[in-house]
Amino acid sequence: MSGGREHIIMAHHPNSMLNARMQLWPAIFILADFGRYPLNIANVDKDVIAPYKHVIKSYVNDTSDFDSRKTLLFFQGAIYRKDGGYARQELYYLLRDEKDVHFSFGSVQKDGINKASQGMHSSKFCLNIAGGTPSSNRLFYAIASHCVPVIISDEIELPYEDVLDYSEFCIFVRTSEALKEKFLINLIRSIKKEEWTRMWEKLSLYLSFNIHQRKVMLFK
């Protein structure tokens, strides 16, 4: 008997199977991240990190460019978070007065997702900051909106990391560095049109790969 090791369990939401996971741990879990799992229950040695399913429109024939995206840096979501999400609050205070930065509270209510998507699509860079867990669907909304992600989440695990180099189309900043006064905004302002365009073009590689993976899973 394998003890369950030949089973695959889709437990993508961070709160899925809060009690059952302790008994089912020998199985392969498909997860969004390891944020709420003990290391002995879920880890990179046996489990799979999968992308969030985004529910916004993908800009397949996107004609926007560096100059047409007037907002430099965009974040809209819950600002006051517990656990690893404390950085959101600190960054809000650091960035709220920057003239070309949009950093505001937002939720799914009152068409919040579509409004955030529109904001991302008119922005050059989109913040993906750790919240209650290391990852969120905000990263994949940014990619679908062709907004270069700025990831501030020290414990994040990303889908397909073994075949995709996320550093080609994302910017990674350690939390301790991001919370230094002016560090983040100076870093983002230092990225000029040529470098941003190169990263922006690489976003399509991720979208193509993700679509291909879904087709493979559908027709297996």
C-alpha cells in the first residue's frame, strides 16, 4: 500500500481541507502556495504550485505601450493585512503621495475586479505584495493585463518555476529593501522604456505557456 502517495488532490484555496490535510498529507497537493501549510504537510519535494484562475479579460491584441500607460505603479486591494501582509500598510504610507502612483483600498464589491483590471491595464508596473498568504490572484491579473509585476513577497512559490524564468518579466524586491524610504520608487523610476518594453513583451510568453498547459491538461 502506498499510504495515499499515488493520489492527487486539488486543494488550491489556502483554507481548503483545514483538518483533512493533516491526514491526507502523503498525497500530492495542487496548491496556490505553501503559506498556511506546515512544512511536513506540503512542500516543493512532493507538491505542485498552480496558477490562480484569473477572471478578467486577457488583452490578447494589446496595443498599449510604455508611453500610453500613464500610471507608473498600481495597487488596489486590502491594505491592512495580518501575518506577512504588514508590508502593504507600510508601503501605502511610503507611496501614497507619489504623483504617478495609484495605491488605494479596493475589494470585489461594486465591480471592483473590473475597475482594478482597467487600472492595471493603464499602468506600467503592478505591485504584488504578500497578504494573508505569500501569493494572490493579483499577480495573474497583472500578467493578464500586461502590467509588469513587482513582487514583494519573500516566501512566494511560483507556478512552472522549473521552466519559466520569472525574472525576465517580473521585478522581485525583498520586503526589507522595499520598506526603506524611497528605495522602491527610485528602483521603479530607474527602469526606462527599453527595459520595460522587453519585460512587457516577455509577459506574452507566460500567457502562451499557461494557455498551452491548460490545453494539455484538458486533452490528456
